[in-house]
Amino acid sequence: MITERSLYRLRILSTLLKEGEMPISNLARRAKLRFVITKREVSALEKMGLVELYDSGRVKVVKINMTNRKVIILRNLIEELEEL
């Protein structure tokens, strides 16, 4: 079932796939989500193994986990949809 939260997660993942790793604040801006929502969903995505977080000084940077099979499938699907 598609929920609002799953749509938030999809926006976050697609933004990271298109634009690469970035701080959570930039990700929130580019995904057009509130910072609090982005932070919560990134935490959930990290627990699922879809993204990785690391500290870069004072900022937490989010990067997509390209070793996860689900991420690879999503990337391929987005690429196919962009070709339509």
C-alpha cells in the first residue's frame, strides 16, 4: 500500500539517485520536504539499509547505498521512466 511516508521516502531516494550525496538540510530543500520529515525518513531508510549517513564536520551527509538490491531496482526503474 502506498502511504504518505512511502512517497516521502521515494522522493528522498530519487533525489539522492539523481543528485548524489548531500547534507540532510540540502536534501530536504531539493526533495521539497520539511527538515524534520526528511531527518525522520532518512533515519528509517538507514535502518532499512537503503542509505548511509556519515559525519562531515558538523553536518550529517546522506548517501545512497548502491550495494542494496532494492536501490539498484529503483535506479533502473527511474532511468526507464525518464526515457518515456
